[in-house]
Amino acid sequence: MTEEEWFAATDPAVLFQRFPEAGTERKRRLFAVACCRLVSDWLVDRRSRDALVAIESFADGNLPLRELARVERRASTAARVIGGDPAEAVVCAVAESISDFWLTHVTDHVARSFGERDGPEWVDVRATQANILRDLFGNPFRLGMFDTAWRSDTAVSLAKHIYESRDYSAMPILADALQDAGCDHDDILNHCRNSEQVHVRGCWVVDLVLGKS
């Protein structure tokens, strides 16, 4: 896969095939949650909704594994009671080991929530999932591009706000702060300023500013 193909891909499965086991455990957890949040309006059981919050907490090291197991049991019960692809997606996302197998099932369940396989709605949500993955993992062809000198107090404060509040409208402001701190890397600045880019918790630029991986 070339760099151009990485950015042109409209299906997350294509990206995972090129980079099997890509991303850290944390990034993969956050990708699963971000995909599930696409169907959050259809998660009618609170146990499913609570699971998404718990997975994010676990990804950031704020929830022990034994508690994640309890959350998984509750989400599985909710899926048995309610049924349907949205609830099943959450069960896959909260699996103890977030392997490619489980990520594939998460993306499939979410896509099927919108329409039949290969239908227009299914294709659209697969493209959204691919964009989410790129927002989290960045450009694998250009790694090691961040200078710690760009972590000004303003940039770090903005990044913390974005991460905690999910207020991605502040991304262009983060770009300005990074530029003021000396950042001249087009990939970073353009990612922040691209109005068509999907952003989720774990965005690779925000993570770089916060020192997360």
C-alpha cells in the first residue's frame, strides 16, 4: 500500500490488512469505541452505553482489568436482552483482548446497523470508520515528526480541553497554538485545520501534544 492509497481507502478492513495489529492497545480500544459511538443513539440499554465510557477509562489506565470483565458481562447481558447489531458491537469492543478479530466484528456490526452489506449506507459508514482510523493512527508513512518544543502551555491546555470535552471545533485553534510554538509540519497543521476531517478521542495530533501513544 502506498501513502496515497492509505488516505484514499474507504474501508477500515483494507487499512488493517496493510498494517495487521496496527496501533497500540489504547488506540485500538479508542477506535472500537469511536465506531460504537456512531450507533450510540440506538443503544437503548444503559449497560451498553456505560460500557463505552468504561472502555475509554480502561484505555487510559483508569479502570482495572477485573472491572472491564464485569463491564463485559453486563454488556453481554444487555445484548442478549435487547439484541441487534449496535449492542453486539459494544460486546465486541469490550473484549478482554482487542485483536483484529474483534475490531473486524465491531466495524461490521456498526456498518450493518445502517444498512445491508455493500449498500449505500453501509459503504458510507465504512468510509467514516476508515477516516476515524486515520484520525487515530495518523500517517504510518511519516512517523517521528513531532518536536517536543511545540508543547507550549497553550497547546497542551487546548489539547487537554479537546481530549476531555470532545470539542473538536477547537482543532484549528490548536493548530494556531502549535504554529506559534514553532510547528511548521504541514501534516500536523493541515490535520487540525481540515474541516472535513473526522476527529475522535485519541486523535493522533492531540495525542502527540499530550504525550500519549
